[in-house]
Amino acid sequence: MPMPPALRSLALWGAAYGALGFAAGFLFGALRELVLIPGMGERTGHLVEFPMVTLAACAIGLWIGMRAQASALGIGLIGVAVLIAFESTLALGFAGLSLADYLAHYDITRGALFPIGLGLMALAPLAGRWLKRT
């Protein structure tokens, strides 16, 4: 049974958003590891990279939210889920990070900023939709 067009559109926009967000994160992560951390130190490198990658992911979300007809919040939530799926596969499967170390990236009480970026990423298409209407 084929997927209804509205659901198909939502899934495709969400998957594209997640993949593009992951690609931006991958590029900024490489910049962080190769340039920022060696030059500034671990914590400062992460703090400098965070607004850049978050801005890039949100800009993608704004752009998608202004163009897609599907649910903007749905696109944002699917995008975040896809990004987490890619990121966790890379971290746990290929980089060999332990589950405890991986989950520490989500612990705001330990200074992790990643969950804040994910929240902003989830809401960016909704903001794009709002900007289109104004």
C-alpha cells in the first residue's frame, strides 16, 4: 500500500533535514577536532563550535520550513530523530565510543550543549513557517 502523499512529504522533508543537519554537524565537528581544539583547548573548542553548528542546522530548518507544505514541527522532530540515528551509528558503531560516553553528550548537568542544539533544530522549521506567514 503506497504512503499517502502528505505523509510521504513529511517523511522526505524530515529525512532531508536530518541528513543535512548531520552533514553540517560532521563538517563543523571536523573543524572543531582539527582546528579549534588544538588551538583553543577542549572546552573552548566545543563552546566556539556549538553556535556555528547550531546556526547552520537552524538555517537549514528555517529554509525548509519556508518551503515545505508538511507539518513544520513534524519535519523538525523527524529531522532530529534522523540526525540522532546517524550520529549514534557513527559514534557507537564506527568511532567505538562506549554507550556511557555517548550518553554523556546529552547530559546538560555535565555541560553538554547538544540537547539544546537539538531542541533549537526541532523548532527551526516551525520558525521558518512563521516567518513565511509574516
